[in-house]
Amino acid sequence: MEQDLRKKLAHNIKVERAKAELTQEKLAELSGISAKHITKIENMKATPSIYIVYKIAKVFNTGIDELLK
């Protein structure tokens, strides 16, 4: 994943998480992803697979494309 996309994804996950009033731990629980991995994605330390992005998008009731805008 290119740097720009990772940056957009990280930012949009943080924004959506804040809108939903979710902690990283709660997002992790709802998405079935570890809290540590959520932290790494938000801090651009990890490049998530498309399946991980899908699982996060599903929690926010949105599409993958919205998280990458």
C-alpha cells in the first residue's frame, strides 16, 4: 500500500473511531483484530490486508473505498 493511502486510511480510521466514540480496544473487539494491530495501522506502522480493512469498514457500516478517500 502506498504511503499516501496508508496515511489516508490511518486518518480515516481515527476519524470514524472518534465519531463512533470507540476506543482502539473496542474497535479491536468489534472487528476481531487485535488492539495492537489497530494501533499499528493508525500509527502507520503496519500495512493492513484488504480483509483487515474490510473488517474495520464493516464495524463503521461503510465501504473500504470510504476509508481510503
